[in-house]
Amino acid sequence: MSDATSEGGDCTEHRTAVTEAEVEALVHGICFKTGPPRTLGVEVEWLVHELRRPQLPVTPERLEGAYAALRAVPLKSPLTIEPGGQLELSSPPATSLMECIETVSADLDTVRAVLAEDDLGLVGFGHDPWHAPRRFLREPRYDAMEACLDRTGPAGRHMMCTSASVQVCVDAGHEEPGPLGHERRWQLAHLLGAVLVAAFANSPLIGERPTGWLSTRQLHWMEIGAGRAGAPPPDGEPRSAWARHVLDAPVMCVRRDGGPWEVPDGLTFREWTRSRTPRPPTRADLDYHLTTLFPPVRPRGHLELRMIDAQPGEDGWIVPLAVTAALFDDPEAAESAHRVVKPLAERALNLPAPHNPLWTDAARHGLADPELREAAVACFTVALEALPRLGATPAVMDAVAAFLHRYVARGRCPADDLLDRLRDTDRRAHGRKDIRT
């Protein structure tokens, strides 16, 4: 969840009230910046835990001290802290896959060294398997977010405080049709996204017990609701569909200079522009509203793919980055991936992601679903063939190949490893109990 507060600055343009028509025009203009795909980015979120015993909670005071130390070291990737104390690094736009990997890897080495001085470390899970949600940041934005999301149940607090992801950012694509055209990439993202959910599912536990879902993190996004965390209908032109979605999405909060922010119930941005109460919305309010929408694919000029669980291991994040980059930015691979995932659209029933059967099955069953497994095997194979054309090193290609053979080809995902370890632990504990009795 990478959503730095957008206050809109001090310029008069941002403090001027906007009309419904102006909002639609602004969204059309800012959310899809088309052109040849040239840059790539990644946002990696981590849970921060005790270095040697991650099941132990870390006090807010220790987290605050560690983050103060991190702010004093130079990093190329902006560092942000999430509401529950998760750490996020957001790479600057990179001109190649390897530039992106090398920048973030170097920053992560620095971060880990600083955290290790306080016996803390980074852990890659899509959802904290041990701890209940606990908010670390106390700011008006997160107070309002919590109040808003609580209306739909506990999923919002889990999303805010105990989830982590790998978010891959790719350019929107060409204005013209073709495998790298923005309409094709928009469609690919919403179908391939289900395959990525299934292949990289890594959040099957809450409170050290199975939830019945391999990606519980994705389940929580679905539970937050379609207005806040859903995509627009899949059959529309991307700019128009997204503009309508933005206008019809509920306003999370109305910011104030002093005191708590107002959290309206059910007020859409479209209704706000018409009623102009409790005050007229401004361009800054629109900018902020866009940061409070969490669809699985978010257009921010580029496309932000938000559906991938955080991955195990120090370098596990590299595999989803490399696979996604290959399938979006290599023309041959993009065309092949589109052909592979296009039949999956039938299972979506023309319903927006992630609130459709395709995405639900991906989050619940992972690659145990035969059709998703077949698509994943084909996509990973195509990505491996494309990575040399993107300049990937042998180490990166070996990592993707290892993931393909360890997980994808076997119909497994990282969540299955966690469940296997839990079953082994339970079996050993049960055996000891039998001995004692």
C-alpha cells in the first residue's frame, strides 16, 4: 500500500473548486500517460520483526528508534512507513530491469544492516502470520482511513497494519493498438493479475492458523468492497471507465486544517461535486481521493500492479518483478501472455476484478486450480524466454527458473510451504502429547 499523502501544494489551481466535468477531464488526462514503455519500478513492503524470533512483537518504541536511524542513511529509493509499522521502499523509475533490481537490492542491504544493529529484520509475508493488527502511525489520514474501513468489518485494519506486498509499476503503453498498446496492457493486467495472485500467494495464516485462503491478503482487499478496492467494469475504454469509477467511488474523508477529518458515509466524489457540501471539493481533494482508491491495477500515469503478496527470502521480490516486466515490456512475450490469459476472461463473468470468480479462485486455491496452473506455466516459460532480451543476468533468470520448477510446475505457491511447515509442527506437537499421555 504505497499512498503518500498528497496535500496538493499551495498553488491556487489546487485550492480552486472543481466541477464534475472538470474532474472527469482531469482524470482522463493524468491517469494514463501513453508512449513507448521505457521505465519500470517496484515497491517492496516488508513486515519488521525480531531478527531471530519473528513471532515476538516489536514495541512501537523500538520501531520508532529503528526508523529514526534509517532516515539518517542515504537511500536511492524513498522509504515510507505503513500504518502498522511495515516498511516500504519505492524504487525510482528505472530504464531497465537490472537497474531497478540493483538499486533496490543495494538499498535493502543498507536497510537490513541498520535494522540488524537493533536485532530487527525484514520478513516477507503477504500477511503477518503471528500478530493481530496494531496501528503504529497516529495521523489524521490513518485515523480517517480506519474509521472509514471499519464500516465494512475488520478487513481494513488487517490491510492497513498486517499486510505487505510487491507492487510492480509499468508504463501505461502506446496510444496505438498492439501488444504494447495501453488498452491491451490494461486488459492484460486484469487477467494476468489473477495468475500472479495464484502463483505468488503467500498469506495463508492468521494467528498461526490457516484461513482457508492461500492469499488472505487478497481476501481482505475483496472484503473492503468494490467501491474502494475494485476495478472498473472490464469492457470499457480504460480512461473513460476509470474516470467514471473515480467519480462514483466513495469519498474516504474530507480533510481539515485543524481537528479530526470528517468521514462521510456513502458520499461519492460525483455527489460531492454536485452538493458542494460540507465544502466544495478542490483539485487537491481529487488528488487525495485518487490515493484512497486501492484497485488491483491502479492507473497513476503508469500502471501499478498491486496484487502480489510479499515474498519469502531476501531476494524473493525479484521473481515477480522480473516475470511481470518480461510479460509487459517485451513485445513478443506480451503478445504470448495475452493469448494465454485471454480465455480466463470467461471465468470472470464480465465482473470487475477482484470481485469475480476468477480472482476469488486464485486467492483461495492458488495454482491448485488447473486452469490457473496451466496459464502460469505458460506465462513463466514465456517470461524466461524474454528475460535475456531485457538484459537480465543469469542470476535473475536462474531465480525465475527455480521458482517455476519449485512452485509453478508443481501447482504450488509459497503459501503451500507455510502450510506444510504448520502441519509438520502440529504433527510433532501431537506426537509429543501422545507420548505424555
